Amino acid sequence: KSVIAAFTMAATYGLKPSALEEELRKSGLRSALPAAAAEVWAEFAIATQGQLLAASSPLESLIDVEWTFGVTASSSELEAVGSTYVQLRLTLSGDNGRARFAHIELSLPKFYELLHQLESAKAQLEVL
């Protein structure tokens, strides 16, 4: 159950793979499972977060998007230093009219993948 809770927390709060691995180790897992789970999370986090966001609020509409590009200057993971990322702050409006915010952090390749998907969706909507 603690593993499921850790993945749920990772999806909800946008945890990075290293933070997920740390949470799994804190929950008592001592084998190679936390590292393996972190690798899987690194690959599927964006899709999981998107599905969680879509499932949690199907009636919300996108009001605004704010974005920031960044470069990792320091990290306990050597290969992470110098990597680029994009942070998105989505302003959403539900059926009650109140705005809420969703925060997502993407690597630059994942951001371009998302951008491509959004452009494809826009083109498909224009055909209708």
C-alpha cells in the first residue's frame, strides 16, 4: 500500500524520480525496487500526471498557461546538472467558476512532445 501511496503522491505533487526513490526507501523498501521504480517514473511521469489531471477534473477548462524555462545548476545527480526543463503553471476553471492552478515540470524533449500533441489537436479541431 505504501508503494501505491508513493506513486499517487508523486503524480499529485509532480515529484522527480529521485524524490520518489527517496520516498520508497523511507517506506521501508531496501532492495533495488526503489531505483527501478524511479527509472519507470522518469519515463512515464508526464503521461501519468496528465491522466491524473484529466481524471481529477474533467469539467475544468484551461484559462491561462504560464511557462518558465530553466537549467539545472546543481543536483545530487551528476547527469542532471546542465539539463534544461520547462515549468508550466496552468490556470484552470471548474464548473463552480473558481480558478485553481496545476503545476507541471517537463524536460525540454517532453515539452516539445506536448507542444506537438497540442498543435495536432488544434489542427484536428480546426477541421471539424
